[in-house]
Amino acid sequence: MKFLEKIVHKHEPKFAKGGKLEKWNPIFESFTTLVFTPAHTTKKGSHIRDGVDLKRTMMLVIVALIPCLLFGIYNTGHYELVAEMGDRSLPYLDQFWSKVGAGAFVVLPLLVVSYGVGLTVEFVFGVIKGHSLHEGFLVSGMLIPLVMPADVPLWMVAVATVFAVVIGKEIFGGTGMNIVNVALTARAFLFFAYPTSMSGDNVWMAGKEVDGFTGSTALGDLATFTSDKMMVAGSEVVEGTSQAAISAFENSYSMMDSFVGMIPGSVGETSVIACLAGAALLLFTGIGSMRIILSFVIGGFAGGLLMNAIGSNPYMDLPAAHHLLIGGFAFGCVFMATDPVTASQTAFGKIIYGFVGGLLAILIRVLNPAYPEGVMLAILFMNIMAPIIDHYVVQANVKRRLKRLKTA
């Protein structure tokens, strides 16, 4: 690495101010600081001597996302074969490498398009504004494919990525200034602009060819529980009672299968185990917030218990714990709600932010089946509310200290 570093620094004057390649300095600096320890030093005032800059922090988040990516590749390949055969009974661990290959063929292009388009936009803004590339997209570029259905067209991923980077981040000033999560902005854009490509029974399994075969997800089936015709994995619940519907649902989407991730869904969101592995790394390195993650889970569980108490339809009767294992709840809790830019910053504010976010995720999911994945809308809403939460937490602290001063 020292040999490569010498070569890079040898050409550094060409990209410095006054050099022949001065306008390309943002790109040169971005790549060199990503690969090598930054040479920037603090000249005055308090400072910290550390090689872990924002780029390396983002790289740790990417490492935490790798279990979700790898499992998503296999799960996508499995359900592609299921869709081609028109048979959900295909053993999950059969044809392992065939499924890995099939999944990689679907997922990797999504990843390439996301990074390719997103970094191109970042390059353009970096050259125009004369700054190095914003590090935030290192994570957003990975998150965007993981929150997409397997069958989403590549051009839609490209359009959504451009929208998310430009409208969701750059117009606010770039990384560290955006008020909403960039990856969720991309998903929300596609959800409202092209709803048929982001929801329904035909988008979760790539290569679906068998007529009459349904590619429904757990949340898609649960949405039918509010209607007269309740469906589970393509079959109608004959008895039509709440208990019968829940039993049929748990037979097709057991809590263990949901925990492991052996159910259809967005590419990287199905496996709670993979999300927990990522959470362990984020918490160990201090990047993730334990307050947000725990309060989000508690809020979601409280929302499930509240729905159980009301219980006017089978969807509300689903056990609260099961709600935490399906959809993008775990993924959103670990990787979206904890975004240090868009989440609350105060200690008590993080608890409020997480609890209300988890509660809203379940309430939106159950009470409005038109938006079966309530996690997306809940986190985006809480991103907007985060500054307000922090404001009132700070004001409460100020008032408490002033009161203590008067009594002293």
C-alpha cells in the first residue's frame, strides 16, 4: 500500500490549485481519502488525532449491511426458482448454488445501477461545487437496492436514485444536511410514482412466469384480512374466522421462517437474523444508537398490543411479536431509523423518536392496508419530526435547570 500511496501522492500536485487537472480535484481527493488515511491536520484549537473519518465510518455501515445483501441474494434466487416452478413447497436449502447464481443475476445489477447513477450525480455536483464527493452515498447506494422488490426495473432504480440524491440530499447541502433518509426517499418516490411496480403480488419474485401463481408477501396477505376475501399464499381462507385466518397465515409464514428470512419481500429486508448481525456491529463500534433501536422495537410491540386490544379484524389479532418479524420492520429499525443525520440527536429525544416511530409503523401497517409497509412512512415522518423533538427536549432541560437555579 505504501508503494501505491507514493504513486498517488506523486501526481497530487496536478490536481492541486493551479494544476492542470485542478477541476478534477474533488474526485481525486475523494478516492485518495477513501483508500488511504487522510493527510488533513488541525492547525489550531482542540482536535482529535484519528484515522477513522466519515468515509471509514460509512464503510463500517456497509460491512454491517453485507449479511443482509448475501442473504437477500440467496432468498431472491430461491423465490425466482419458486416463481418459475409455480410451487412454494420447493425446499429452501435445495439447489443452493443455483439459487445464489440466480439471485446474484437479479440483485447485483440493482447494486451496480444504484452506485453507478448515484456516484455519477455526486461527481457532477462535486465538480460543479468544487468539493470532494459526499460520503453519505457510500451507504445509500447499498441501501437503495436492498429496500427494492426483486423485479423492479433497472431504469426505475436509476430514476429513483437521481431523485433521492438531488431532491433528498443535494438541495439541502449534501451529506449531513439532508432532513430525510436518502434510501427511503428513493423508495417513497417509486412507491407513489409507480405503485404497481412496488406493491401487489407480481413484483417480489423475479422471473414469475406461471399463470395463476401468486407472488404475495406476508404483508400483502395480511392486507386482505380487512376484506371479505382473506387470502394466504394464493389460497382463500375458507372458514373466514379470525382464528382460521391467523392459523393459515402462521402456517405459511411461521415466526421462525420470518425470523430467519425464508419469506418473500424486498431484497434485503426479510432476514431478522441478518439485521441483528448488522446491528451487533453497529452497536459494538458505537455507530448505531441502542436507544433508538430498543425504543423502536418497544414502540412496535406496543403498537401490536394496542391492535390486539382493539381486535376488530384478523389483521389486528395477529400476535404483536409476529409484527416485528415481517416486512421491513427489523431492517428499518437497524439501518434507517438510526441514521445519525436524520434521527434525533438528544439522548431522551432518541427514545421518543424511536418509540413513536415503531408505534406508527405498526399503526400505519394495520389501519391503512393501502400502505402495508408502514415502516417507510413512519421513519420518513419521524425524520421530519426529529428537529422538533430535539427542540422541546432541549427547552425542557433549560427550564429544568433554570428552575433548579432559582431554588439553589
